[in-house]
Amino acid sequence: MINPYQYIQEEPYPLYINGEFVPSASGETAPAINPVNNQVFASIYQGGREDVMKAIAAARDAFDNGPWGKMTHFQRSNLLLKARDLLAERQNEFACVETLDCGKVFPSVLYYELPQALDALQYFAGKARSGLEGQVVPVDGGGRYLNYVTWEPCGVVGEILPWNGPLMMGCQKIAAILAAGNTVVVKPSSWAALSMLKLAEVFHDAGFPPGAVNVVTGPGALVGDLLVKSKDVDMVSLTGGTETGKQIIESSAATVKHLALELGGKSPNIIFDDVDVENAAKWALWGFTLNSGQVCVSGTRILVQESIYERFLETLVDLCQHFKLGDGFDFQNGVNFGPLISKEHFQTVLGYIEKGKAEGARLVAGGSPASGKLAEGNFIPPTIFADVTPEMTIFREEIFGPVACVSPFATEEEAIHLANAVDFGLAGAVFTENVRRALRVAAKINGGQIYVNTYFSKGMIESPGTGWKQSGLGVAGIHKYMRSKTTFVELGDGVEPPM
């Protein structure tokens, strides 16, 4: 097995504020815990009020007065490309750290998530040069008036990151923020902060000026709340749960802050009876088990047409036998399924499984935590409930674990009704050989990202999805971190205002 601990330092990992690696003002630390065995493997300084305020002040000064705010698009682009090159040189290290900190399977980080992170830095380096164009708008006046619209950076951005893919999503969001011309204070999740603290080393070594990028750890109730309430933070972006998003909306009222919220999901995956059942079942399995089900767009509500319902269930249950739970570094021995992020989240997912049983859903696979040596970690095998109805808790609420809720439907109309019968609207899928039906149903699913005869995005950076209903707020892509300005110019000589 790979030895990831060669990349872990003994001393606590520092914060990164105003171009310096510093301990927290309080000196307090928090443990980094390996979800495979719940053992502490590193310590991280915990940021507090003083640290957050210093980071905000540094970001504010770098944007308003410092070199970052005065840099050209060309200079910012080159810095992002330099960061990409430096991260590429350390990709094995970062893949090890992310696997250790998040309980992921090592090859999935090294060969998918890390390339996505590198691509984000390169993609947005290009956007910094060519992707920020505005437009000229024809207006009335016989050619006397010029109107042009430009996209401007928001200013100081507070970016609150999730724990389920901190390196990949962190690079995607930070690169977009910087390419747009903003400065940023990054607040990593307390459950998975290590890759972001190490990423600060990459930005530092690439030559980003002080204050452009700041990384402050700490609890969301303190660090996140300070970012939301500060008048010197122009925008807050969150990827996280819907309840956290609601709290941010409430807390931002005093400053009427620009918000972008990527929130929870309970996405439907509709399977019609004209499909290849085994192929559709493979996609459905992938749709709810990727990253042990800890993906916001997971297809956890599988809606299957009645005529193939039991055959589909049998196939799906059989496919679950191909998973081997264990340490993600033990992939050479067949391990392909990791633990949940923390003991707390593990207990939450188990609680939903017990609710499913109590409310009458038919358990056909999984349903109990792993035993033996694996009991030291947070392992729950793929779990499948059949005959799930809209009244059940597991149908309505996001579980964020490897738990599928399978429900039958008779008609296309019923499938669409079931698909939209929750408060979320993040993603959705439809499997059918009928092209007209596929497009018809895709158009009627209430969600910002829809898949037809496949699952998961094939272009997260190029074509990002947005959340509908309680799944999100704000636009996607680089314009999420910008705001438009429209300017009117009088071209006539000696024109007087109308009286």
C-alpha cells in the first residue's frame, strides 16, 4: 500500500493570511481524522474572530489598493497557470492527502478529481484573458447614444467549501474567483481542511500577491458567520446543506450581500421499461454510490416503470455485490468503496436507514454498518429500499450517503409527478430509448442539471448546473463571482437634456 503519512507534518498546519503562514491567534488546534479508522493523523490551527478579521482586511486591501486589484488580465492568467503547474508537480502528494482526509478511493482522486482540479486552474486562466467580455446594446436615439455592458468583479469573496470534494471543488471555485479579479477568504470544512491549507502553499509559491488568497479554518458558526455579516465582504458563496444556506440568507439581510448558494439535492432517476435493464441498473448504481453517496447531485430516488420493477431491483441488488469496502489506499486488493466522512455523519445516515425501516420501506440490500475491522471506521455498504412512497422521510429528505430509494410508477405523467414531489431541484435523469419521451420528460423535471441515458456531468467546468427550488441560489460559472454594469454615453455635440 501507498504510505500517505510521508506527506503529513508533525506540527499543526497553519492558516494562510495576507501572504503568510501563521498560527491562529488563540493557538487552538483541531484534529484531522481519517474516516477509515477514526484515528487522528494531523492537527490544524483553528481560526477565530481575530484571524477572520485579519484575512478580510488583507483581502479588502489587496482588492482596493494592493497589487492584485491593479493586475492585468494577462498577469492573473499567468499566475493561475503557474499554480496549475506547481499543483501538477505535487499531484501524488495532494491525492494522498485528499484520500487520507476524506476517506476517498485513491485512484478516483488521482485520476479524476485531481485532473479536474488542474483543468479548473487552466480553464479559468483562459477565462481571465478571454471570457469576461461584455456587449454593446443598440439603443434608441439615431446613433447618438452608445450603451455598453461590462462584467466587473464583486470584490472580496468569502468562499465556504464543502467536505465531500474540497480539492476539486476548491480549485474550481477559487480559480473562477481569481480569474474574475476578486480576492478571496476561503473557509474549508472542519471535516476536511487539509488539502486547502496545502493548496495555499501552491498559490504562495506561484507568486500570488499578499491578500489575494487567504485560508482560515474554524467552525462555520463562527468563521462563516463573520464572513456573511462583514461589510467588507462583498459576496459569500457556499456549497453545502440547504439548512446552512437558509441561515446564510437570514444572516446576510443586514448587508444585503451578494450570495451564491449550491445546496442540497434529492435527485430523481427515471427508468422507463424500454431500456436495457442491466445497463440502466449499472448507471443507477453509479448514480447513488459515487463517493459513497456523498455527492449533491446523486440520483438517490430511482423511479422505475412497473413492468420492469422487480427485475430492475434484482439486477441492482446483484450489482451491489461488486463493491469491496475498505481503505482507499488498498485499491490493488480490490477496495473500491470508502467510508463516510465522519462518525457524526455516519450516525446521521444510519438514522435515516432506521427511519426507512420504521416507515415501512422494503429493505433489499445493505441497511447495517460494516462489521469486523471495518467497524473502526464509518463504513455503510450500498443500501437499497424498495416500495418507497412520497410520504416517507427517506423519499423527501437528503441523506447524503449510499442509500437508494426505489419507487414504482405506471405512466409518464406519474413519473414526472414523483420526480418533482420534493423541495429540491438540483439534478435528475431519464433512461429511455424513446428520444421524444426523453426530451419531453427532461424538460419537465424541475432541476438545473439533467442527464439522459447517463448520469453525472460530463462538463462541470464548461457547463455548470444551478440549483432550483431549495437546491440553490445564484448563477453558475465565472459570472457567479461578478456583477454587470451598464453604461450610457451621449455621442452628440451640445445636446441639451429634454425639458
